Amino acid sequence: MRPHDIVIAGGGIVGLATALQLQRRNPRLRIAILEKEKLVAAHQSSHNSGVIHSGIYYKPGSLRATNCKRGYDLLLRFCRENGVSFEICGKIIVATAEGEREQLDKIYRRGIENGLRGIRKISPEEAREIEPHVRAVEAVWVPQAGIVDYGEVARKYAEIFQKNGGEIFTGQKAKAVSIVRRNAVPATHAGGTAFRHMNDGVVVQTQNQEFEANIFVNCAGLYSDKIARLTGEKPDLQILPFRGEYYELKPASQHLVRNLIYPVPNPNFPFLGVHFTRMIHGGIEAGPNAVLAFQREGYSRWDLNIKELAETLAFPGFQKIARKYWRDGWAEMLRSYSKRRFVLALQRLVPEISAEDVIPGRSGVRAMACDRAGNLLDDFLILTRPRIVNVCNAPSPAATASLAVGETVAERVLEMMNDE
Ligand SMILES: Cc1cc2nc3c(=O)[nH]c(=O)nc-3n(C[C@H](O)[C@H](O)[C@H](O)COP(=O)(O)OP(=O)(O)OC[C@H]3O[C@@H](n4cnc5c(N)ncnc54)[C@H](O)[C@@H]3O)c2cc1C
């Protein structure tokens, strides 16, 4: 096969957005995406809450904050230009007890620092005007939050990328990556790739094919740490898979929620807490919780991959996390097995809801990078080495921010090519 300029492993929303941004900057680039599944966006990118995040929660100046803000604008423009349905419905973050006011205030001030316009603190009465069934002692109204189907967004990225000459190879699992030395090929060689092929290159081996390129980009989500190691990177981290399970409101109970209702997140726990989400194609979901998955792509409680679970349990960072968060982790685990406990968490936000109102729904697995010291990495992490870019951590809001993250990765790739 003719060499590509760039090979990307991972056809999730981040890999696809990266490909699109590279193609926009230089339409002559030959880009291939390798995706191990039969379809693109089969994992995190289509198993999420579908919320267009405003960027209220993230540390000002962090990659998450800056990419969320820029990604938000790029995503909305993309959806408008390409007929992808979305809705900016706004959300409320609700303090349900006096003790949560301080944390709610911190989030509000962070939103202001992050430049969010129109956010405001609201009284319980105002909260009930927005969400008539909510219980609040105080709330924050975030007008710019919205909803979209990220699976659909990702498939649209793929469609445009392919229409413009990009290639997606599905059913191709990257298994080995090596830097090879090869002879220089003049810029105007018969293949006519946009960039001069360099002396060295990268060969990506799948189960049955070899792909040659100048630059390799790893966007493998739940397996990004493993692929990074294949490239020679030695990141001091491991991906821990945290499953998020949802319930759905029965049609007769959907009047209890209009749009998006979030709790004040526990500052000691790195997840947002179970919330209510209206879905863009109809229906209301409640969730997701956060429980350790016994397999990286373990969507059900019964999915178990002994090797992957053993790797998780043996990782010193996980052991530290287990000690640090054991109380919250245990509560989440119980909630996973007990509908009654899950509903109790929902009742804090909407007291009228009962177990009869909800049925079990789908689930998703988050890729959370954890270092050896037991810190779940808060920010996006993109590591570069010669000819290689590894996207090692792209947690929420990476779907919202995908076009901005793609832009950042694309710029690093192009810098690398220009340096040759
Ligand atoms: C429960 C849940 C709720 C979330 N809610 C939101 C939300 O509301 N808003 C938001 O912005 N974000 C949300 N997120 C986060 C968001 O979904 C992710 O940050 C984003 O989808 C990450 O995209 P990705 O392309 O990095 O990963 P993925 O979508 O997981 O894509 C990685 C791809 O790499 C492929 N792959 C892996 N290994 C290989 C290999 N060896 N060779 C080839 N291909 C490989 C996989 O098959 C997969 O398709 C949520 C995530 C979860 C799990």
C-alpha cells in the first residue's frame, strides 16, 4: 500500500476530529484512520450523556477549559453547517442542602473566571420556574449548556473526511508501531503526497496489514496508554475504565424533567454526579454513576477480562485511588447493584421521582488516566516524540471539545512535518 502522510489509530470523535482538522489545513495530506471495530465511534463517543458542556467546571487556563470553550463554538458551527441537530437548552446545577452552597458558589465563580456569559445564581423559586419538579436551596443557571448526539457528530466528521479523500480502515487493530529508516523520496514522486517522504517513517502493524506513514497519531481512548507504550512512550500512567450506568425515565414520567438538572459535584470525587439529561432524539436519562469496570470495554456488570482487571488492580495508582475514594467508590458500587439507592440519589434533585418512574438504560465506559501516585489526571494530556503524537487523556468534555482538541493535535503534527 502507498504510504500515508499520517496514520491515526482510533476512529472515535477525537481521532476523527483530528483527521478533519489536518485535512482542512492541508487537503493534499494522505490520512488514514485505523479503527479496530466495524464502525467508527463505537465506544466513548457514542456512549455518553450527549451534553454540550459550557466549560463551567474546569480550572481556568487548563487545556480542558480552553479547548472546551473553543470546541463549543466550533461544534455549534459544525452542527449548523452540516445539519446535525443540537439544542442549547441550558442547565441548572442544584444545591440541595445548605452545606452545598459554598461549593456551588465556587463553581459559579469558576464559570465567571472562564468567561461564561449569562450564568447566574438563582433562588429555589426561579429554579422551579425552569424545572418545576426540582428541589433546591439555591442553583446556578448555565444558559449555554446544550444537547447533541455525539455518535451522529462523529459519523458526520467521518463522512466529510472520507468525501474529501481521507481513508478509514475499520476492523484494523493497531498492534505494533515502529520507527523505520527508509530512503528519501523526492517531494514530487509519482505518489504525489503533500509532504516530502522523510528518511524515517512509522510502520503500524495491524492483525493483517501494515500501514506506513510519516507521522503516527494515537487517539485510542480506552487503550491510549497501551498504544502509547507501543510507540516507545513511557507515560507514568494507566487508563482506568469507569463505567457509567444510566436509567431512563418512562414516557409517563418524563414530565418531571424538562432539560438538564445537575447536582453540585462532590469536590473529593472526580465525577459530576448522577444527573438528568434530556436526549436530543427524545427521552430523559438519569445517570451516569461511576463504577470500576472489570474490563476496559466492560459495558455490563458481568463483563470481565481477567488480564485487564489484574492490570488495574496491580497498578499502584489504582491502589491509592481505591484507598482515597473507597467510601464514595463503595457507595457508587452499591448504587450500581441497587435501583433503590440509585433512585435515592435522583430524589435529592427531584423528590417526586420513584423506582416506578425509571427503567435500566444503557451504559458507557470512561477512560480515566491515573498516575502512579493515585491522581486521576484532571486535564487533557497530549505527548509528542519524534513522528508520534499520543493523546493519552481525553476525558469529558472531549466530545464537546473534539474539534479544538483535533486542532491542537493537528498543529503539533504539522509542526513536526515542517521541522523535517
Ligand atoms: C458515560 C460517559 C458520559 C460522557 N458524557 C459526556 C458529555 O456529556 N459531554 C462530553 O463532552 N463528553 C462526555 N463524555 C466524554 C466523551 O465521550 C469522551 O471524552 C470522548 O468520546 C473521547 O473520544 P475518543 O475518540 O478519545 O475515545 P473513543 O470514542 O473511545 O474512541 C477511541 C477509539 O479507538 C479505538 N481503538 C482502541 N484501540 C485501538 C487499536 N489498537 N487500534 C485501532 N483502534 C483502536 C476504539 O475502538 C475507539 O473507537 C462522556 C463519556 C462517558 C463514558
